[in-house]
Amino acid sequence: MDTIQLTGYAAGSLLAIALIPQVRKSWKTKSTADVSLLWSLIYTFGLVLFLIYGIGIRQMPVIVMNTLELLLAISLVTAKLVYK
């Protein structure tokens, strides 16, 4: 694995880690009043497109990290819809 791929994994990890506190808080408190549904949907759609791009260029850091971020984003959208 080269330096560029490691950088991709590091960047993706930080972005995924940034979502964890919000997802965790939303499910724990059962409150998503401060989370914008529009932002969550746009963000999720952007991750879907970026995942498709990663698959298209066959870059594992993009594929793996966007899959992880997408799962977290879907969890946040789900919490927003469930605890509306």
C-alpha cells in the first residue's frame, strides 16, 4: 500500500469518525431536532455518488471509507425519520 492510499484511508477515517458522535447522540437521546434532514439527505446522496465513483476508478480507500460513511449517514437519516 502506498502513501497516497494510506492518505485516503486516513482522510476517510477522520470523516467517518466525525459522524460517530452525532449518530451516537441521536440514537442515545432519541432526539434529532438539531439535525437537518435536508443536509442529511444531500450528504447521503453525495456519499452514494462518491462510492459509485470509487467503484468506477477501483480505488479501495474511496470504496471502503465511503461505504463506512454511507452506513453512518443512513443511520443518522433513519434516526431523524424515526425520532421526528
